Amino acid sequence: MKKILLSSIIIIVGIVFIGRLSYLQIFSFSPNQVLEDPAIKAIYDYPERGYIYDRDGALLVANQPAYDVMVIPREVKPLDTLEFCGLLGIEKEDFKSKLKKARVYSPRLPSVLVHQLSKEDYARLQEKMRKYQGFYIQKRSLRYYTTNSGANVLGYISEVNEGDLARNPYYVQGELTGRTGIEKQYEEVLRGRKGVKYIQKDRFNRDIGPYKDGALDTLPQQGQEIRVTLDKDLQEYGEQLMHGKRGGIVAIEPATGEILAMISGPTYDPSLLVGRQRSKNYSKLHYDSISKPTWDRSILAEPSPGSPFKTLNALVALEEGVISPSTTIRCYNGFYVGRTLRGCHCGGGMRTMNSGIYNSCNAYFAGTFRKIYDKFETTDKGMDVWEKHMKSFGLGDYLGYDLPTGRKGRIPGKEYYDRVYGDNRWSSSYIISNSIGQGEIAATPIQLANMTAAIANRGFYYTPHVIKQIGGKDISIPEFTEKKKTTISPQHFDPVIQGMADVYTKGTARWLQIPGIEIAGKTGTVENFTKIDGVRTQLTDHSVFVAFAPVNNPQIAIAVYIENGYYGSRYAGHIASLLIEKYIKGEITRKDLEKRMLEKTLEHEYAKPLSGEEFKINEYVW
Amino acid sequence: MNMSGKSILKRIDWLTVLFYILLVGIGWLNIYSSTFTENNPSIFDLGQLYGKQMLYIVVSFAAIIVILALEANSYERFASIFYIISMVLLLGLFVFGKTIAGATSWYDLGVFNLQPSEFAKMATALALAKYLSDIQTDIKRWKDQLYAFLIILIPAFLVIPQPDPGSALVFFSLVFVMFREGLPLYHLGIALLAVLLFIFTLMFGTTWVAIGISLLIGIVFLFKRKKLKIPLIPLFVFFIIAIGFSLSVDLVFNNVFEQRHRDRFSLWLRLEKDPVKLAEIKKTIGYNTYQSEKAIESGGFFGKGFLEGTRTKGDFVPEQHTDYIFSTVGEEWGFLGTATVVILFTLMLLRLVYLSERQKNQFSRMYGYGVISILLIHYFINIGMVIGILPTIGIPLPFFSYGGSGLLGFTVLLFIFLRLDANRLNEWS
């Protein structure tokens, strides 16, 4: 025992040491430690963020320099605080508390003392900066907008948060990333890649030369400029027309699927989210839960589409052969579901498909809808066929466009009704509202615009998209350049389009015809409800309009959705008509129409449910 | 009298010499790495620490020649004188000592600073060996045990006020020599038990320790009492003493220890759970350990390469060229390097055990054990501290750490034994 005591201890110590060392150096070791190593500091070289141009090459988004006043607390020497505060434009108390905060964060690392000086302040300060030791000015790059519109579709950039840092190892604290819209969708293209230099530091945080002689350093990769499909003039004009109104507008070029304009009302000036007032403005916009300016209604609002949906039901009925364009159905100023009469505004009488469309006859399409279902032995079968046709127009599911948010809309299938009514406990009468685009159907404005483009193209569409060129080269993304065919044969489109054209010549929008342009469209007036103190209350109808023009060589397809705008031919119809004229002619000839839209607001409608008093809806005067 | 007629060079244990040269060589490379600056090309530049260390190595080699040239029995003969001189030198520190880094452990000799405790270790090992090997000493006797302990305790108590508790521990380690020579092992058992009780009390509290001991005794009592014939009263006395010890640990820890001591133990035993306080400890009292652990960890399996250690270059580990030199090995040479060093130390110590056991002369064997004890305790505490399994106790890594007195002290310590070993065949002539 006494002879082997020391030997045993020596061997045990050796084993313990090897065990501990293998734990430290083999199991705890992670090879990617360069960034965690306190001895190595990474200095980043940020490339300039790519510019954004509109479809014709007009600049939308550029960059501007901003100047942050930085401080390294332990290098600060006694100074004339009063004069310095004067130059910075801040209070002395504010200055002191900021300096203290910086010191608490780290005495030797730089902190921001004053964010984003204006150019004028910068010019004044720069000359005197030498006097103030421990302070310096750091240049940063901010977005600069040459337009005051498109805030939601363009999106904004902001500092990365914990989530971004956890998701993407590229980013480090304090960097900027695209947060919404195009800025988010094309973040990597616009951003480029930062360059990095690794510097060896000692424990006093002093630089003592490049790490590994710069072997791991990289050069920055420039951000690329992009050209988007938006038309700056159309976008700006659309937002002017939306003054005082809530809703969404999407305009698409049918031949390519390019999105010409994406308008959400109310909106805001994108410049508000840049610069010194950013956080103040952001809270104001973000917490406006009533008009929700940051909520992009053009892709997020999901109203029932209303009467424009009749055109699709007509197409389905034609395709299934249950009607022909000359099939007539009588309108009794409404139609019967069982014994109850559902109303119709068309004037009544015998309707053909053509007049059914242009006068927006509910009875005609209720009848048509029944015929579709009657063709099949079971409603389930009829439902499947109907659903398949509807979905081929890009309804009821994400469209696949290149923006970071969206909604599916809803094309209810048999599962949906089985759930609501029970298996086999419903028939076409239960879902008759779907015939006129009410009921359970929901579609976002961009889905409506896409559906209109598919009609304009006589049976196909391209997935809507906003990207046109990256780094000066046209995109070749198959998703956006391949035709998506609908399930409706091309020959069935012409009679329906004729009906839509007649909407302008003799139907519900005959006051909105554009001189010299043959145009096809469809009005929609959508009942809608809200809850006031838990009571389901009807509000003034939404005004919906879809249109495309010219009829025989469509250049623009548009969907306009105006909350509580009443008749489709009122707000939505006017705005659609003006936007089409603006896009095709470049100018507006009907100044009175334009004046009316620029001036009229719906604020009084929006105030009604909030007033706490009883109110009337769907008032005739406007 | 050299009757074998063979040169000392033929009889010296070259394997140990090889281990020695390897350790000193690797040590110097790491001192070079942790102290070099890019504009100093010469390895003999005396303005640089690595240059000075090179000089100490040369001086040590010269000392080796002198040691080997002297008669083997002169060490035994002069052991008492060495011991007395060392104690006087340690005493003299109270009057003439020079304070470096808070410890009054040096004499300022103008050209260099001398640390007498490094030589006192060797002298104490010699003195203890001489006393125990005396024909009249019987380690089984109470009085002789006391004298032997005194030889160890005198230098230990002289270095504690410097303060240099690390060196005091080194002197205590010489009890292993006494165990080898017949001091009953239950002394060691009791000491180990006390250490375990101390740690368990800190980790789990007196209550749980008491419950644990009761359970243990209960089990023994129920199942084995008749076989082992353990009398009831001593068992009860043991129980009372253990609980009393556990209680006093609590008391001493919270009332006698200073906060920095408590923090060291908190860090070592992972007692502190509050992340804020833990971060604070890591920045202050545990800074060295934390940085050295991180440096070693960042080396990985293969290391970053010679002179490529970023934390070494950045001087993140304080005292890296002295007590924390092993972290440089860990960062630059990785697991391959650290394992090599651990294996070298293990082999060298085992070789020394083998050499000691083959001595016919009791003095040589006991001195050999003294050498092993001193080297082992340095190696164990130093590396244990650097890799974070022992609390911070500042003692150098033999042959590795920067420092002239240390290197010379360890060299003399080792080579006196090699000189004795080389002479073993002549003992009875």
C-alpha cells in the first residue's frame, strides 16, 4: 500500500487532467470562435444599399448620409458642456444622462450620444469637433425617398432585433435589415455583403495589428440596384385619390403579371420612418389601431369580393355547359330562396347573361349558380368542380407574389360547409350568396386584380410580382415568367368580357366611361358587418370595382376596394376609371371627376361606428 | 570513492534527464510565445523575459555540472546546514525582503531577485530525509513523528505570512515521505475525510451532511455490525465529531474567511447560482481562471499553432508566462500539446518513483520521495488551477514557469537526486 500510494496518485491525477482537458478542448470546443474571441475585433466595411427604381427607371429610393455623434467615455476630457450642448442641440441634463449611460455600457467602447444629426448641424459641429476629446462623428447611411408614396409596398429598414440575430448569423447588433415590403423581400440583393477586417486586440482593447495578417478578411460586396414593376406616377396618383379613404388598390399588367401600383389607404410618407423622428413616428403609425396606416390593405384586407365575382360564376357555368350566353332567367326584383325573396337592384325582368352582368342582376347569377350544382348528382361533386375552377384563378390561396406578407382569401369547399352545417346537411340554397360574391367568399385586392387580369388575358395569368430587374438585368424567375392557365376555355371569355364592356356603355358604370378607351369592368357593392359593443351591426357597403383596358389589348387590370364607399360605381368605380386613364393616356381629361375624388373623403363614414350613437348606413346622397 | 570506475555520465538516469530537457524546452517555447514582441529577434535578448529565461536555463545547466561533480554523500552530510541556512534566509525576508506583486518573498541582489523558498523546498526535503533515515529515528514513535513534522512546519509557517500559502502547501506535501516510511495511513484517511466533509458541507449544507452521515452509519450498523464487530461508542463519537466539524466549517467559512476566499470556493465548487453575481466573480476573483479556461478551450484539439494564440498575444490571461503558462500550451498546441505535457509529467514522476524504490540507501530513497512530493504537488495544483478544477493557489509549474529561482530550485532539487541515484551501486563500498 505505502509503496504504490504515490504512483496511484500520480496516475489518477494524470487521468483527471486528461479528462478535464478533453472536456474543455474536445467537447466544449466550437470551431467558429473567431467572433466570440475577445482578442479579435471585427471591423466591418458596409457596402451601400442598392437603390430602387420604378419600371421606367425613375428613382424611388436612394441613400442619404446621416451623422451620429459618438462618445468613448474614458477618453472624454473636461469640456465646455454648455457650448457643446448648444452645438448638439440638446439639453445639458440630457447630455449628462446620456454620457452616464454610455459609461455604464462601456467606458472604452463607443456609444451613440446623439442620433442622426441634420446636415446643417453636422456642418456646424464638424469644424469644432477637434475641441472635444473623446467625441467623434460617425457617418451612417440612411434611406432617402424621392417619393412620398408606396410606403407599404417599398417597406422600411430598421435595426436587427434579437430574433433576426438568432435566425441569421450574418447580422451583428446594430446593423440594419429590411423589415417589410420590397426592402425585406430583396434584403440580400439590396444589402450586398459587408466586408470584414479582423483586428487582434489586447485585454485593454488596444489594436495590436491585423489577425493572421488579414488572411480571413473579406472585401465588401456591393448591394445591387433593383428596378421594380411599379409605376411611380400611377402609384403617387392613386395615393392622392385615396385621400381620406380606406381600402386597397392593385393594378397589374395582364401580359406580364407585373404589379403597376399597390396602394393602401390610409398610408404615410416613407420618409417618416427615417431619421431622428423615426421612433416617435413609428409608434404613432404602429399604434394607430383604427385607421392602421401600416396595414397594407392591398394584400392583407380580405373582404367579400361582391358582384365582380359574378363574372367568374358566368365563366364556370359556360365552361360546364349549364348556360349559354343566350340563356334567360327572370328577375323578380330579386330571387326566391325557399319562400324568402332576396333583393336585386337591377330593375327586374328577363335577363340574358349579357344584361345580367352589366346590370349586375343577383337573380340571374343565383339561377346560374343553381344550374351549376344541379348538373351533378351531389352537391359535393358540384362543389368540387366549382372550387377547382375558382382556385384556377388564384383565389383561395396564397398567390406566390414576391412580397413578404399576404392572405389566402377564402374559397370555401365542401369540408368548410360540412363543418358548418354537418355532413350532407347543406345544398346550393345554403350557399347561394356565393353566386354574387358574398357569403363565405373572401379575396384580397391583389387576388381580385389577378382574377381580372386572367379574364383580360382570356384564360391565363402570370403570378403578380414587383421585381423587374436586378442589377440591370431582367429577371428570369420561372415562377413569374410561366403562364398559369385557368380551367376555363378561351372561347367562353368573350361573351363575359362583352358584358363587362357593356357595364361601361349601358350598365352600372356608364357615367365612368373614358373617352377614347374601350374598357371592361364590373361593379361590386358588398354588405359588411362589424361588432359594436358585441352587437353585430351592418355598416355602409364596401365599394368594389374591377376593370381592365383596353378591351382588346389589355395594358392594365385593376381592382379597387374602398371600405364603406357604398355603390361600386361610386368611389371604387371613379378611382378605377381615373387610374386607367392616367396610366393609358398619361393625363386626366375629366377634371370634374378627378376633383371630386381628390376632395371627397369617407371620414364621416368611418366615424359612425365609433360615435357611440345610432347611425344610418348606405345614404343616398354623396 | 568511485569504485565502479565508470564516469558519472554513464551512471546517471538519462531517461529522467530527457524528460527534464523536454519539459524545460517546451516551457521555454511557451514563455517565448507569451512574451515575445515582433521587433525583438534575438532569443538571448536580456531585455526580454524569454531572453532572461534562456539565461536561467544556461545557469541551471551549469548548476547541474556542479551538482554532478560533487561527492554524493556530501548532500547527506550538509543537509542540516542547508536547512538552517534556508530557514535563516526565510526569516531574513521579514527584515530585508523585497515585495513583488504583494508577496515579500524575494531578496534584491541587484542583478536578479532571489526567492529563498524555492531553495528551502530542496533543503527541507534533504533535512527530512536525513532525520528519518537516522538510525535512531523510529517513525512509529510519537516523539519522532513530532520532530519530523516540525522540520516540515517550520518553513511552512515562515512562508505563510509572506504571504505565500502555495509554498506552505508544498512543504506539507512532504508528509508523503513519512507515509512511505511507515506513518500509519489512517492519518491520510482522516485528512481526506475532513476535506470531503468540508466540500460537502459547502455544497449541500450541514443538515444534508448530517443526514448523509446518519444514513451511512445506519447502514453499516444494521448490516455489518456483527461481522466487523464495530464497537458502538467510537462510532457514536465519530458521528458527533463529523457533525461538529461540519458545523464548524459553516462557521469558519462564513465568519473567519474573507470574501475573496469565499468567492474562490464559490467559483471552484460552482456554489454561486445567481448569474449576475457569477458574472461579477468571473470579472474579478475568477478572472484569471475564466480567461485561462477560455484560452485552453479555444485551442481545440490541434491548437492555433506556435505564436498564433490570439488570447496569448492579447495578454488576456494575467501572469501567463509564470503561473498560467499552461494556458499558452492549451491555446497554441491544443489537446495534443496539453496531453503531451501531462503525460511527460506523469512518466517523469513514475520514473522517479521507480528510481526511489531501487535505492538501497534509505536517505536517497526518502529524498527521492521528497522530490516526487514537491514536484507532484506543484504540478497538481498548478495545472488543476489553470484548467479550473482547483481554486486559485499561486504556485509555479515546475520547469515551465518563468522565473530564475524557480527553475534553478527545481533543477537542483531533481539533479541532487539523480546524483544520489547515480551513486547507488557504491553505497556499501
